[in-house]
Amino acid sequence: MLVNRSLCRSWLSQVTHRYANGQNFSCRHIVPAPRSKPPARYVHGNSKQNSNVKPSGGEPVPESTTVPNNNLFKAVAFTGAFTVGCFTSATIWEYENTRSLIIAKAKQAQFGWWQSRSLVERSSWSQLKLEIRQHWDNLNTGEKVFAPICLVNLLVFGLWRVPRLRATMITYFTSNPAARIVCWPMFLSTFSHYSAMHIFANMYVLHSFANAAATSLGKEQFLALYMSAGVFSSLISILYKAGTRQVGMSLGASGAIMTVLAYVCAQYPDTQLSILFLPALTFSASAGIKVIMGIDFAGCVMGWKFFDHAAHLGGAIFGIFWAYYGTQLWAKRLTLLNYYHQIRESKPK
């Protein structure tokens, strides 16, 4: 999954007001989007998208290209707190899932004959819920984590189509280091897409590689990594914009998806990838991620404006870091698990 979180200047110049200082705004999205089809994964390119939609309002971008130091402090603190919160929640969620599974298995072993007998007495609504549950259980781990992420992205995509919400969307669903509100947009912008091609490319790539990552990590750890990566890549983008005085807005899931891509490529470096329309051209996952990161590094150094190369690079670094050190860090949750278990068992039944 080769992801590039893009800065679509042409798109955001129509989504936001143009101010006298000629500020440019940015949108993250994926450039290479591979498809999983054993034994190879396919990649295709995504071009820049334009839109004729012009909002009636939005949060103005300050004329100064200087990012307030207070905003940088908030962004760093929020990233740290959010990441800790995500992995703490994932640990508790994992505990509850395991506990529920054990209890369900015990009940099934003890009362399985009664449950089988009562199936004929179920109402049509109960039967429908049962069929939905069975369909959900038949999904693989990657599909189970992909489905809710995709649904949230589609809902946010639909909200962009509501004219009255445009100002709110620009304020809370685009990440801008010079904006009045900095923290939560770093997270919410990860689920925000404006153009149809943008969301299609991102979700296409995520679906291609979600199963490999989720199977390796487990759904709880995967979602914690994905959400933390979205905020971390936003932080790197903010720091880069502050350092280069390139204030602008970004949105899209490709920073988080880049983490998934880099993690999979680092875990399975010999996996063969190929270009969607050039299936005969194959290359290893290790070579692919190196090329993508090289392009993003060059984009940061040379100041290319079309893609949010800093966010891409931040996401890739986060994914590689987790591939090498995530197992050790995730193992440290045992202390929290024991503490939560004591609290859980001390509650009156």
C-alpha cells in the first residue's frame, strides 16, 4: 500500500475563500493505490481533483505565515495524549473482548442445546439480526476494521455536501497550524475527504492492505495504530509548515494509511507488488516503500506544494517504527491489563 498524503492546492482554493495574501490550502490524498490480489498487489496513480463547489464561509486563515508557538505546543501535547489514550483504550477493549469471548464460550458449552432449540422460536427481526451477525463473523479481520473506518469517511464526505455545514467542516475537519482550533482537527481531518476520487483512492488502498496489518496486529492494536498515526502525521505536517512558513489546510486519511503501508512493507519486505495497469512490472514491498519515502523526502527538501510530503513521511516513519518496536511496546500493556483486571473483578456482581 503505497500512500501519498497530498496537498491539493487547486482543490482547496475552491473549497475555501481566497484571501488577499494569496494563501494556498492543502488536501491530503493518496497517489499510488495498490490492490491486493495474491500473489501480487497492484498500484495505480491518482490525479489531482478539481471542484466547482464554493462554500459560503469558513474560518479565515491569518494573513501572517507565522504559526503561533502556543499552537505548536498544543499540537505536540495533543498528539502525545491522544496516542496514549488510543493504546490505553485498545488495551481495555482487548481485555473486554477476550472476557466476553470466554463467557460466551462457557455459556455455549453449558446451554448450547437450549439455544439451538430456541432458534425456531425466534422472531423475523431476531432472525435478521442473527443473519447480520453471522455475515459479520464471516468477514476477515481486515474487513472488520475497514468497514467502520470506511463508513465514517463516507459520512464525513456526505457532510461536505451540506452547504450550511461548510464553515464547520473547514474549521473542524481540516488541519491548519495557524487556525484558532488546532487539536481536534488533527484527528478529524483524518476522516475528511472532499472529492470522490480522493476518498475512493484512499479507501481502495486501505482495503488492499488492512487485512495484512490487522491480522498481524489484531483489530484493537490496528485501530489504535491507525488513529494515532493520523494525528502523528498531522503533527509532522504542522511542524513542517511552521518551519517553512507554509501555512495551509490539509485533510485526508493518507497519513494514517501511509503508516499501514509502511508497517506492512517493513513486516513483509519480500512481498511482491505491481502496478495496476502494468502487472508485468513487479517489485518488492521493501523497494516500493523506499521509493515512496524518497519521493516524499525530496518533496520536503525542495518544497513541493502539491503533496503534503511531510505528513506522508511522518506516517511512513511511524509505521516503520511500529514494525520494529511495536511488539515490545505493546507487551508493556500487561501492567495496565493487570491493573484493569483488578478493578474489573473488584466491582460488585
